[in-house]
Amino acid sequence: MTKVLDVKDLHVSFNTFNGEVQAVRGVTFDVTKGETVAIVGESGCGKSVTSQTIMRLIPNPPGFIKEGQIVFEGQDLAQYSEKQMEKVRGNDIAMIFQDPMTSLNPTMTVGRQITEGLIQHQNMSKQEAHEKAIEMLRLVGIPSPESRIKQYPHQFSGGMRQRAMIAIALACQPKLLIADEPTTALDVTIQAQIIDLMKDLQNKIDTSIILITHDLGVVADIADRVVVMYAGKVIETGKLDEIFYQPKHPYTWGLLASMPRLDQDDNTELLPIPGSPPNLLNPPPGCPFAARCPHAMKVCTEQMPETTEVSTTHQVACWLDHPLAPDVKPPAGAVRGE
Amino acid sequence: MLKYTLKRLSYMVVTLWIIATVTFFLMHLLPGTPLKNEEKLPEHIKEQIMEKYGLNDPLPVQYLNFMGGLVQGDLGASYTQDGREVSGMIAEGFPVSAFIGGQAVVFGSIVGLLLGLIAALKRGTWMDNLSTMIAVFGISIPNFVLGALLAYFVGVKWGILPVALWESYASSIMPSFALALVVVAIISRYIRTEMVEVLDAEYMKTAKAKGLPRRTVVFRHALRNALIPAITILGPLTVNIITGSLVIEQIFALPGIGEYFVKSIVNNDYTMITGITIFYSILIVSVIFIVDILYGIIDPRIRLSGAKE
Ligand SMILES: Nc1ncnc2c1ncn2[C@@H]1O[C@H](COP(=O)(O)OP(=O)(O)OP(=O)(O)O)[C@@H](O)[C@H]1O
Ligand code: SF4
Ligand SMILES: [Mg+2]
């Protein structure tokens, strides 16, 4: 299993009037070839900042990489110049954004928005790029692509725009596709179609995917591995089954308990996690979840827990995993029965 | 696009017809006659003159004659400048007015575009501040004040450019410049505001995520979208320049339309006033038409929705 991406101890901050917002505070995870890794976590926990930092799309100023490495195919992207990044973006790593209504240029034909990347990266002639663009539109399931290609985004429906975005992103057959909440802005029925499309295309062009989402249903559907983030840190990561069936972190428990479940038809209550995440201008020295954690101990507020291995594929950062800690069982609502 | 153009064109014709009609009837409601020294004229001579200009015909007949002439480009004879055709006088004066006005709009738009673009791309730097200062200056100083100052310093005191009259290209520089400053100011503000907004748009991130070089992102993706509102303002702005040029022409003693217009009002020269009013209306409506078309070319949403109806 070759690693496509290896993010190591990434720190990203923003300089603001009020001081330094530490949006990402030591994120480590990797993505292997052909794999789908889901990043989940509450709003503001740093998912978008992490993914945009991988593409080096964070505007500087105010944002900057404080520490850490983004190793992509053996090269540290954190050290790349803007010129070097231009060759990576769209070609090796591509990105899909949340809102297909605003992420396409309104005054440029959909066709041109697909071909310009091809012309930029693959030395294609206009004609070749045009043919490739039609092929891409067909691939993402847009009917009569020959005429659609000449149209403008406002002539596409929301779902079709997201398909077009996927066509743009996959045109150069990137090795890694980052999708930042690609379905959040869409209707529920369309959401499922887009996720199915992504699964289908992943097999066809053999790309790795980082999928950012709030929707654990989507995660269960598509992800091989899950990275759970909280307040700019990865607090638990593991294979899909490990996260769903043997979650270790109280925050992961909370997330799972707040998710509607199809495997249980009783009326188990959905429990949103009470409280809110810490202020990233001045994050606490200990576990960031301590203020909301029902199992918090004295040590939790004083010291950040180390990341420990539950298995070779499953890591968690929680004092409960320490040998001296009391044995706490996850609440019934959180764990999936096998 | 063709449908859109035709639709705009028919609006334009209707607008002009309404303006011509209203102008015609307003002129006939005004008190007084265009005849000089009216009371001293013997009755039969007065009668003869009224006959000559068709002023004794019933109003509907006069109107039809007037409209008939108008579609053939004939605006009638001047009441006060004996034997001269209004259209001929306009043809004589207009090239001068058009030249200084057109030059002002073109120069002002280009400089304004560059200034606004630089300000947006270098947001918060001294270049941004400088462009703001130029804009404030350009909007707050009336063009005739600037014109007079220029005429005094550059023309009279330093003798760099001709102060007055229409002799060579150099004669057009100061009047055009005086008119252009407000264009620079307004266009640069529009471009800056729009550019700043567009640069923050989501699709800019998409463009960047494709690996396009910054210059492509800025010029291909951002500028086009930022131009749309600036183009809409270009219509009214051009109109503003055209009317503003009446005063500037007086300051620099240029033989443009301004002179005829002022004279015709003082002399109650009905055909001349009507003629110039209609001529300006045609000009203004054409400018707005051209801007509409440009707008349609740049913004596909407008073009396509216009065609659907
Ligand atoms: N330009 C910026 N300036 C200052 N702070 C920023 C900036 N961009 C992001 N942040 C901060 O970084 C933190 C993480 O933001 P991010 O957008 O990554 O969250 P997210 O996990 O993607 O949330 P969501 O689910 O709402 O998309 C937030 O607290 C946000 O306030
Ligand atoms: S470290 Fe402590 S506060 Fe943090 S999640 Fe674990 S038990 Fe709760
Ligand atoms: Mg986000």
C-alpha cells in the first residue's frame, strides 16, 4: 500500500486583529492509493483549512503554515513555491467545493472551464481538450454533452453543476481528489447520486479521495477510513469499522450518538453534544474536549493526551486510553451492534 | 444574441419617437415666437415668414412634416441663421464635440480600468491609497473648474498647450483631460469594488485549484466578471461627458455643438433647439444601446434570458 499523501504534524494559523487563530494544531493522517478517507467533525474544527492547506490555497496573509509537512508522492508540498504548486493543482491533486452554485464561473461556458485545465496541464490542443471535455461530461452522467458543453453554469441545475465540477476536477486524472462537503448544498436525492458517482469514478480512474463531510451516513457509504477532528486536532482515526463499532474517544461517541441510525428502529434519542468547541485564539493546554466531556478527569484539563495506538490502524488521543484511567464504556446510542 | 439585439433596437426606436414628439409639442407650447423684433415687422411680412416656415399649417400637419423630415435626417431650417440647415450646423459642430468627448471617455476608461485593477490587486498598499485619492479628486472637482485651471496654468502661464480655439490635435488635449478625470474616478472605483468582490468569490478558488497561473486567474476569470457593472455605468457616464462638454467647449472656445446650443436657446431658435435636442437624444440612446449590447456580450446570463422572451 503506497502512501499518496502523508500529512505530518500540520499547524496552520491565521493572523487576525485579535491575534493568532490556531485553526489547525498538529494534524497527522495519510491517504493510500485508491483509498477514501473521510474527515469528520463539527463546524469550525479545521477540516476546510486542512484540505485547502494541502492544495496551498490558504491566502497568505493572513494564513500561514506554522509547522509540519505535507508529503505528496515523496515531496513536501509545504515547501513548494507558487510556481511548483501550479503544476500540482488540478493535475495531481484536484478539489471540489461545497456550493456548486458559486464555485463555477458564471460568465464562462462549462466546456471552457473543463478544457482550460487540460490545456494548462496536458499540452492538449483546443480540439483535443474539447473532445476530452465531452467525454468527461458523459462520464459524470450529463446527458447530451455535445450541446451541454456550450452552455453556461446558470443553465445547469444544482446537481448537474456539481457533476460538472467533478468533471473539471477529474479531467486531468488526479491522483488525489479532495471533496469539501460536495453534497451539503444539494437535495437529499441528488446527494446520493453524487456520492454514487464519486464511488463509481474512483474505481474507473483509480484516484484517492479525501472526503470532508458532516454526514456520517455518507461516511458509512463511501469511506475506507475516518479521521475525526476536533478543535484543529485529530482526536481519533481508524478504519471505518473501527470508528463505527469500536469508537474510543468520547467526542466520537457523541458524534455517533447524534447520527440517525437505520440499523435500529427503536426511538433512541438523537443527542447533540452540549456545549461548544474552545476558542482557537486561545486554545486550552489540555484536551480541547475537556469542557464538554462527561468523563473529564483532572489530568485532562492540564495536559494534552498523547496519541495512542488501539491497533496499527486505529489511533486515539484521550486519557481514557491510559492504563491508569478508569474503564469507561461508550454510551449505548454510540456503538453500532455487529 | 440577434433576438436580443433586435429587441434592444426596437426599444431604441420607440424611445426616440417619443422624445421627438414630446420635444416638438413642447416647443409649440412655449410662449413667444422665433421672429426677431416681432412688433416692428409689418403684418404681411410676418405672415410671409410664418408661411415660409410652415408655421401657419395646422399643428398635426406641422407634426407630420416634421416627422417626415426627421426620418430623412432633415431637421428643418434654422429660424435665425438665415438659409442654414440645422442638420448642416450640427454636422459642422459635432465632430469637434465628439472628438473631445470620445477621447475623454476612451482615455478615462483605460486609465480608470488600470487604476482600479491595480488598487484591487494591491489592496491596502500605497498604490491603493493613491488611486482612492485620485478618485476623490476626480469626483469632487467639477470639470469646468479643472478646465479653467488647466487653461490658466498649462495654457496661459506655462504656454505648454494652446489655450483656446481648434487648431491642431494639441487643442483637444486639455478639454479632453478636463472631461476625462471624472471618468477615471468613477471607472476606477467601480473596477476596484467589483474586482475585490470577484477575487473573493468561490469560483476564483476553483480557478486557482485548477492550477491556472495567477495572471490567467486574474484576467480570464476575475476581470471579465468585474467589468460587467463598470460597463453599465459607461452609458450614463458618456452621456454625462457629452452634456458636460457644452461648458468645456465654451471655456476653450471650441467650435463644437455647445456654441450653437447656447445661441439657439438665447435666440428662441425653435428648429435649432428641437434639432439639437433630438440629435443628443439619438446620441444618448445609441450609447445606451451599444452598452446594452456590450453587456450582453460579456454576460451570458443577460444575453440568453433576453433571447428567450
Ligand atoms: N481567513 C481566516 N481568518 C481567520 N480565521 C480563519 C480563517 N479561515 C478559517 N479560520 C478559522 O479556522 C477555523 C477552522 O475553519 P474551517 O473552515 O477549516 O472549519 P471547517 O471544519 O471546515 O468547518 P465547516 O464544517 O463549517 O466547513 C475556524 O475556527 C475559522 O474561524
Ligand atoms: S482526554 Fe479527558 S476530556 Fe478529553 S476526551 Fe478523553 S476523557 Fe474526555
Ligand atoms: Mg468547511
